[in-house]
Amino acid sequence: MILTYAWDRLLIDPLPGPRGADSFTGLEPLTRSVWSVPAEAEPIAPAGSTLPRLAAELPHTLALLDPHHGVEGITRQLEELVSHLAPASIDLLDVGGDILAQGDEPTLKSPLADALTLAACCQVNAPIRLLVAGPGLDGEISPNDLRPLLGTLVHTFTAEDVDAIGSILEWHPSEATAMLAATARGARGICEVRDAGLPVPLTDEGPTVHEVDLDDAVSRNKLARAIMTTATLNQAEAYSREICGFSEIDYERNKASWLKDQPPVTLTPEDALSRLDRFQADARARGITHTTFRHITEALNLNGSQRDELRRLLIHSRPDQYDAPLWKIGT
């Protein structure tokens, strides 16, 4: 079973913040507080979610992690699942490693979701193993800063591992997961991501998975410690503003408001490829070797709904630059 947030970025979900059970139809109850997300479930418009399609393509049961009742609510969900399932093992998996942030890092962008989960997991009466995959691949904490914090190497992903989920990476927009998969397939260089164009190194550390002591992570994460007894998401968000200086949901709110006022842009092949050439020339000058389709979409000032169309155009027009699931900057 995979317990996960329905917290897709604005590329998929135009509504800021995470979705709760009341944002879906077709969910199935697992416990009093936990709902599974079957393939037949649908987000209620205008909300969007990748979870139903993931449920259709993965052999796992997906369950909804709902943070709207704060850390107390997440802890309750976890305890109910532990009681209901009696699992042999529980892993808390973070891609990138920003779950180990202290809260004052200048590159930190999305501390709240990690802190909520970490704070809940340390209060559950069951052993939970904390794993960090792809150290530094979220662009929020550098691999150099993370390296001393990582424990035992438990796995290194290979191209064979990625092949098992290759079809999902064709459509799912997660940049950190795309870079994790790309490094497992051998991609090396510097990948530019997000709307801000963060440069993320693609190195031999990219496909690794390390265990980290859960208590050590909590002792580092100031936000996780502060929100232990929160009963609403709003309370947790207020602590994020106080400790980290911002809330990632505020950022989403501001960006959603800005996007709403942008005029629609027509995607024409000739214009898109011309603008791509200019983008790539600038990227090469910055030393960039790869980027994501999400970043290209935003760099060309296209709407998130046009990402798939743009992706198909680029792969069809210049297949030699498709370094799946990333885009290789042309020379």
C-alpha cells in the first residue's frame, strides 16, 4: 500500500494546496479516516489529480494522505492503517532529501508537506524506516550538505528498475522522480527544473537510496517539531511562515492568481521550436545539459495543459534529444 498526498502542482491541479477526500468521487473507505483511491475515482472539477491514473497503472493500493486536520489528523490516519493492516514494515520515502531541512536553507521551497509527514511518523507507535532517494534531486538541499546526514545505502536504482514504470514517466510530471529515473538510466550533467530554473546536478549519487535515522531527522527539522500538535492545515501553515519565512501554499495561491490573468497562448509548431532554440542557446550558456518538459512548458510561456502536446511535438521533431524521461539540451 502507498499512502500519499493528492498534492499535485498547478500543472495538474489549478487549486492551491492538497486535496482532501471531499475533493473526489469514487473513493473507497479503508478505515474511519483513510480512503483508498481506485482507478475509477475522479477529482471534482476544477480540482485535478494524478492519483486515479496512478492507481490504474500501479499494482499497489493507493490511499489518500489528508493533511487538513494537521499532524494530529495524519497521525490518526497512520495509526488506523497500522491497526487495520498490521504491516510487516513501514517506509517513509522522500525523494531529494528536503525532509532533512532545518528550515532556514535559502534554497528550500516546499518544507510543509515533508514536515507534516515526519512529525506524524515520529508519533506513531510502530517502527518506521526513513528513506531518502535521489539526494539533492529536488533542488532544495545540495548533495554536499546532505551527504553527512545520510546513513546506510540500501539500494541503487538501475535502468531495469525504471523500465518497470517507464510508461508512467511518459505522462507523470514529477521532476524529482524524472531525474531519479534519468540518473538510473545513466544521464549525467546539470538539469534545469521548476519555473525558477533551478540547476540540479545529475551524478552517480542520483539513483541511490539511503536510510536516515528518523529521530535525527526530527531533531534537525524545526518545522516538524513545531507542528506536532496542530489540528488543522492552517495552523501548520502559520508555523511554516514563522519558522521558514514562507508557506509553499501561499506561493501556489499567488501563482494560481497570476496564471488566471494570463491570456491563452496558441501552440504552433514553428513558433514553439523557434522559441525552444532560443531557450536552449541560453541554457547551454548556463552550462545546462538537461531539462524537464514541465520547465520547457513554463519557459516557453505555455499553459500547463499544453505540456503533453508540447512534449509530443518535441519528441517527434527531435527524437535524438529525448533522454527519457528528460529533454537533452541540443548542441
